[in-house]
Amino acid sequence: MTHETADVDAAHVQIGHPIEERKFMEAVPLLRDSGCLRAITDLGAAGLSSAAGEMGAETGVWINLANVPLKTEGLMPWEIWISESQERMLAAIPRERLDEALGILERYEVRASVIGFFTDSKRCRVVHDPSAGTSPQEKGHDSAFVVDLSFVDLRKGCPLPNIRPKRPGRTMDEDIPSRSQPRRIGNPRWRRSFAI
């Protein structure tokens, strides 16, 4: 690390914090037993884009990246969306249990933020708007989208090409020399060498 390390591109994997991870792990059983969790996942590979995409694929999600707590200031919205951080978790909490869940997390000194909600749109909608709050109803739907994609299209997967195997024009037997007789290799440098 040097004096330039802080200026390196911020799209890297954020460095984990095991103490924060441990505090959250201790709060999870209480959240679960209190009925405060519908789903939970870490923000590992692909960050929020993967976690929210997996959780909201059947319903839809609306997320405001301006509400995501950052360890590295100055990230662009797309960097926040894909930033990996193993000790951070995304929890799906029923609205009626939100205050209870936030209270439990506060007791365990876990920083928590409401960053969005599930919708019935079957779309992944992401904004970065500090004035929009935690839902589009607080300001209206006029925030510019960072992401606005249909989960139907996202879940189709990668189209595979239709490839049909063809019978080879020649057989392997034509290319393999007889193994019963050694043959001389023609390079003068290797006159004493034989191939089988």
C-alpha cells in the first residue's frame, strides 16, 4: 500500500470487517426467531445486483442506492450496485416488523438502513436519489433510474446456439501410423530417434 492506494479505482471488492460481520451474525438468530426475516443473503459476488436480483426475481424490487451506507465515499451508482462486501447482508424484512428488526440490530450495534422494497412490477428498478427516501411514493416516480430492467428478461438466461454435430470427413485410423513398426523421424539432427 502506498499514498496512492486511496486513489485507486473504487470498483474493487471492499475490504471486509470481521467484527461487524460477527455482530450481525449474533443478531440473525434473534431476528429469525422474532419473525423479522423473510430472506437474507450476503453482498458477496456482484453485491446488491445479485442479492436483490435473486430475492426480488419473482416480484420486483425498487432500491435507492443513495440510502446504502458506504465504506468508501465517492462511489458511482453502478459501483455501489455491484460492490462486493462479504460482511454486509441484505435482509428482506416484513414492513410490519421493520421497527422491531431495526431495534434488534441497534441492540447489537449493527448499522442498518432501509434501501428499498419489493414491488409487484416484476422489474428491477434502481435509483440514486437522496431526496427520494426509501420509496418512490415519498417523492413520486420521477427519479432517474440507474437500472430499470424486466426480471422476465433477466431470468431467461443466456441463449444457447443450436449446434448440430457433423460426421467427420476422415477417420482417426487414417491419421495414426502403424504402431507395430517404428518409423524414423526425418530431421537429420534426430536420426537416431524413433517414434512409435
